[in-house]
Amino acid sequence: MLFIIKLIVTIVIIVAIYLSINIQMLTSYLNMNYITAILFVQPIILLSLFFASMRLSILSTVNRNNHVSFINGFKATVLCYGLGLALPMRLSEFLKPVYLRKQCGISLSTGIAAVALERISDIVILTVLAIAGAALFFNIDLNKILFVFCILALFILVIFLFDKYLLCLFEVRFTNIWHKFLFNIVRNFVAKSKRKSTYIAFAFGLIGWFFSLSSMVLYFKIVGVSDIGLDGYLLVFLGSIIAGAIPALPGGFGMYEASVVYVLDKYGYSFDEAIILAIGLHVSQLIFVFCATIYLSLFGKLGISSIISEIKSLNFKDSKNSKR
């Protein structure tokens, strides 16, 4: 029965993705160059996923007795990216802590803190890349660039020096289970932010982003786009990531392609050329995680049903305590 429910959900996800893509336009423009490019970049995308999974595994590990293996980190990462094709507003990010809780036994607050650290490291990395891209494209004043770096450094310094005060902001009389849950997230976040292993994980994240950029450059090289230079590749990369993260359609469809078309238009590409390049690029980034997510959704235990039942029981217990 559970398998049938999973199968129905999987079919709904596939239909949602199908409706998000203009299949007719995609098939009319794709040729062997695009198909070759999509296939050739998959090993590099796998490397990117490998380092992203290593980062999640390290950030989610509590101690030697409560360890998150690489394979579970990899599955959680793939599921997050894959289900992001059907879920809007980055809701799939919450699947990581739920899945790791089911598979590895770590607390939900620990998993959420790990995901928060992932996103912060991504913001720092992408901010640095965005500054570099803006400096190349818009000739921004060096003083403004230094100001942004100072803000980032100040943020890290605040976490290191004022972590106790940050925890005090959340230390209230816990009469509600959700208040405790929020405090545990913040406590785990602060504790992990001061570990050496966290910054090793950040380094893995940086390497993962490097391979992600490399896969995009290779894709463009194979399909014959070699005249936009390093600044062009960087701008396409940044634009696609930022636009794809905007909570519009699932998987960033529409916004992702629009950002790529906008940048390529500045380099003299027509709309028809740019849109098929953008769609092919997007497909190349998602084809592996799509196939892997279908498999894991059908044959893996995601832990969603158990967490829903526990949330219901928590609400029930909390309501009984409030009556007393």
C-alpha cells in the first residue's frame, strides 16, 4: 500500500515538472551538440554533489556515536534538489533534516541547524562571486567591495564573540515544546559554527560550487559558446543561481531561463539562441537528481510520515498541558 502511495506521489511530481517545461520547444531545438553537452557534464555534476554531500554529512554529525555517513548525506542532498523540481519556495530543504533524522537518528533541530549553516556558507560564497562578477561587469568602486567584505567579516565575528548573548535572546521559560525546539536549533547552530570541522565543511562546499561552475563552462564550450569570456560564464552562473532561488515556479523554471537569456543577450545572442541554451543548461543540471529522486522516492524511506505523526502527538500533548 505504501509503495502505491509513493508511486502516485511520484507520478504527480513528474506531471508537475512536465507542465513546468515547454517540451515542444525543447524537442524542436535540441540537437546532438546539446545532448552530448548534457551527458558530458554529468560526471562533473556528480563531483559537485559529492562535495555538497560531504559538507552536509560533516555539519549534521553530532559525535562519533551519532554520525551521518556520506551515503546518507548524498541521498538527502539529491532528494532535496530533486523534490525542489516539484516544490516551490525551497520547501524541499526541510526534507534534509527529516531524512537524516529517519536514517541516522540525529535530532530534527540538529539537522535544521546544519541546513542553516549550509545556506550561510552558500550566501558567503555567492556574495564573493557576485562581487567579483559585478566588479567585472559594472566596474563597481573598490571601496564598496571592501565594505561588503567587512560586513561579512563582522557577521562571523559576532557569532564567535557574542554566541552566549545570542542564546540568551532565546532563553525563555519554556512552557511550549516549540519554544524548546527553536532554542535547540539556535544552540546547535552556535555550537557548530565554532567547530573546526564546520570550516572544513565550508571548504567542501566551495569546491562543490567550483565543480558546478565548471560543469556550466564545459556545457557552453561543447555547444559552441566560447566568446563570452570568464566574466560572461560567471554572470550566467550567478544569475541562474539567484533567479532559480526566487520562490516562483518549482525548480526555478522560468526565472532560471530568463536570467540566462538576459545575460546572453548582452553578449549579442538572439532570444531563440539564448532560450534553448538556457533550457539545455537547466536540464543538464537536473537530469541526474531527477532520476535519482524518482528511485529514492519509490524505494527509500523518507521519514515524512513519521515526523507528521510525531508533530500531531506533540500538538496533542501541548494542548493537554495548557489545559492543566
